[in-house]
Amino acid sequence: MKGNIELLRIICVVLLVFTHTRHDFSDGVMYFMLYDLPKYGTLILSIISGYLYFSISRKNKNLFKKKIKSLAIPFLLANISVVIIVSAIFIIFDLNYLNRLSFDSGLVTEGIFSLNSPPINPPTFFIRDIFIIFVLVEILINKKFKLIFLILPFAFFGELILRYEILVLFIVGIMISKYLNNKNQKYFQLTLLILLPLCYYFCEPIMKHLISIFIFISIINIKIKFFNVGGYTYLLHLYHSPVIVFIYPLLSKYISNIYMLVISQIILSIIMVYLLFLITRRFAVLKILSGQR
């Protein structure tokens, strides 16, 4: 099972890298590869989170403390660091890397804490939502009602969860962990295959969710040997977007071929985050960036 999860993780996160590349494609195969296909990455990661919670971590008495270290702190560091770098570049070189945000209080409320919208480092909205979900788990299941005060600012001044499909698929992951086994796997797959054409005609927006569930169910019970990539994939999830934002202006000056421009963004972001991963292996204190993974 562990190999399956690790393989799915790295595929999903690389797909997220695809979607944050800068390009001018608006249709065709490349548009599908860079815009439509990567959507499945976040959906499958949501299922994985629920699956692992029920199958591994739900009995951990220190689960919430662990989630602070593995989710909340890396999320804040990934966004605070970008805010500092972007602000420094603006002050020193008068270059503005902000697009959705402005240099005002929103840089903190939205850019860092993501009250209403994705933060300054957009892919990390997923980490934000997953952490909120674990807070809700602690409140509703483990009766830690004091944690309500932690989510009140999001509930009253923003959005409690930015994308509720993450919550729904987290619950689906729990249900898969609880009920799926080798004996009934084919029945789950058959049911989904029957539902897919029906959804195509009557409820197309949820097709990608059913496809994500089908992919996960089809892979989870296959025996796959794969090395542990948790630390690297997490850093790639957290930092690929800032890397692309900063390297794109330079790449676009020297690369005119639109295909090579996209490929170079993907390859360089993967390599540069891997170098960061190696640095965190060399200096243990920096593992805080990847939630001690």
C-alpha cells in the first residue's frame, strides 16, 4: 500500500506543476495537459488524505500536534517566505510580482492566512483546507471544542473551506479505507463505470471526481514497490509555483519555442525543488519546511 500512495503522490504533485506553468495555450492537447489533466492531482490527493487518516493516523493521540507540524507550519512558512521575497524585490528593484494581491493588509489576511482566497503561494490552498478539515475532525470526533476558536476567524471573516470538494473527497477516502478490500474492489469499479456515462449526460461537473475515485480504487490494492518520496513531493507541492514565477521572466527572454518554454519551467522547478530537498536532508533543522518529512 505504501508504494501505491507514494507513486500516486508524485504523479499528482507533478500534475500540479503542469497547471502552474506560464503559457499561451487555449485549446488542443497542450491545453488539456496543462489545464484539465492537473485538476485530477488535487482531487486524488484529497482522497489520499482521507484514506491515510482512517487507515493509519486516526488512532494517534497526538494527531493534531502532528498536523500543526506537518501542515500549518509548512503552509505559513511557504507563504510568509514568498511575501518577504516579493516585498523585498518590490522595495529594492521596484518590480511587482503580485497579480491577485496588493501591497496592503490583504497581503497578510489573504496572502498569508488565506481567509477568502488562495494565498500568495496558490497551490498551498490545499494544505490550508486539509488543516481546517483536521481541525473539524478534532472538534467533531475527538470533542476538542476549544479548537473552535481556531476556525472562527475563517468562519466569520472568510471562507471556512475554500474548495468543499476537498472535504467531500476526504470523506470518500475514509469510506474507501473502511469498506474497500480485494473482494469487493471490482464491484466498486463496476459501479463507478456505470455512473460515469450517466454523469456525462446528467451531471458532467462531477465526472472528474468519479474518475479520480475510480483511479484511486483501481491502484490502491495493486502491489507496487516505490521508494519514499513524501519529503520531496511535499516540498514540490509547496514551492514549485514561486520557482516558476521567478524563473519565467528569465526563461521567456531566451526561449521562444512555446513548447520548450513550458517544458523548461517544469524541469527547472522539479530540479530546483530537489536541490532544496537535498539541503533539508543535509541540515535537519530545515526539515521544518516539509513538516519533518
